[in-house]
Amino acid sequence: MSAALETPKSKTSHSSAGQSNAPDGKLRVICFGAHPDDCEIKAGGAAACWAAAGHHVKFVSLTNGDIGHWRDAGGPLARRRNAEVQRAADLLGITTEVLDNHDGELLPSLENRRAVTRLIRDWRADIVMGPRTNDYHPDHRYTGTLVQDAAYMVAVPFFCPDTPPLSQNPVFLYYSDHFQKPYPFQADVVVGIDPVIEQKLDALVGMESQFVEGGVSGSPELIAGGEPKLEERRKVVRESFRKRDAGLADKYREQLVAWYGKEAAGKLKYAEAFEICEYGKQPTKDELRKLFPFFGGK
């Protein structure tokens, strides 16, 4: 792989649910992340909820994650991380695609903007998700920029005229984060993920290169001791992510009440949160309830 590679090429795409692009009246959601694991962390629960109701969800990683480990790198690591997200896709009931761009080298180039625009159009997305542009990692920031740049452009006929434009701009949503400057994340939509929390945790624990082995911040000592140590690490990872999503439910309890009603919201232990991007379609609350049909009545 060339170190100067900017034009995304599909590494692999996988569908565990036999999804197609043929119109069937179901929602179509596409989520972008910088690395193979970003979407699963931020939206794995909502994705599983949509998938369980028969809707179509696709995760896209804009890089192949080929430097995201303390020991492994290059093609072997990229292949391993792709295999991990494909197994996660099976567990969540979704489709996953990993683009063959180098980890740490993603740029907000015109070619990458075109690639993201084509992916959204090809999926015929009703909802597009991605990170905000406030982040410590340049790949995360530029993924946010590329997704923002595709908003509006997906409906412009003579931008990427080789791919039919969408008839209207989708709703664009940001994942939750903790960054405060230039402004903090605002939770416009909060989804209770209790019915699918174990699926999500299974998917995340299965990404052993990143979480059990610690990714770029890990070390041999982290997994020294064979299978007993690995099993101990899997439990630690599982509870860490469980605590993370429990924290989101507690933090955004008032928003859960607004969406689910007081009684139902009080029973929810785990959540994911999203912010509406001002560059896409601006949905009403009733429209959001149609886009998130698992809220139920208040």
C-alpha cells in the first residue's frame, strides 16, 4: 500500500443480514468512523436496535487501522482489524465496509469527499452519522469534516454525476463525545439500548486487538499469562464499556424521559446519544420518532 494513498478503495464489505439497496420501506442508516471500531463504540447499540426491527445499517471505516497496535502493523493488522469488524457486523446484524486508507494519514481531500458522498448516495441514506470535528485524533477530526462536507453535496446533481444524487438531504447526526471547545456536545436524541446491550458488548470485546490487547497503548504485560489472563482482560473490557453506556444513560436521563416517558426512561440502564448536525435536514420531533421507531409511546 502506498504511503501517499488518498483515494479510498473498498477493502471489503460484508452483510450478515442479506441487506440490499432495493427499496423496501425500511430505514437506511450509514455511520462513518475513522477506524475499525469507532462506529461500533458510538452507535453499535442504536444500530442493533434498527437492525432488529428490519432496518438497514451500514458502518464505514475511512481507514484500515493499520498502525493501531503496540506490536502489529501494516497489512497483517489491517486484515485482522477488518476481520474483527466483520464479526461485529454479524453480531449486530449490519453491513460493514473498511476503506483502504492508511491509519493516521486521512486527509479531507476532494477525492475523499467524493468517496463519502458516493457511499451515502449508494446506500440511499435516511440518516448519516459521524464524529464531530472536535477531537484529539486527526483521523477523527477529518472524518467529521468529510461527513459534514458531504451534507448538502449528496443532493447536488453535478457533484459526482456518476452516482445518482439523493432527492433530499438526509438527517446528519454526530456521535457523543466529551470535548468542550469550541462548544460541548449537545444530546438531541438519546437511545436506550438495554435490549441489545449484550450484543454490543460481545461485538466490542471481540475486537481483541484494540481492547483486550490495548491497541496502540497496550503492551505485552497486558496479556501475559495465556488464556486465563486474556479471559480476565475480556471481562475488564466488557465492564468498562458497560459502565460507559450506563454513564450516558445517567447523564442524559432527562432526555430519555423526553423520548420514552418517565416510567420507561426510569428503567433504562444503558444509552447512546446523538446531536443533530445543522448542515443536514432539520427534522421535527415527530420526524425523529419515525427515524428512531424504537422509542415507543410516552
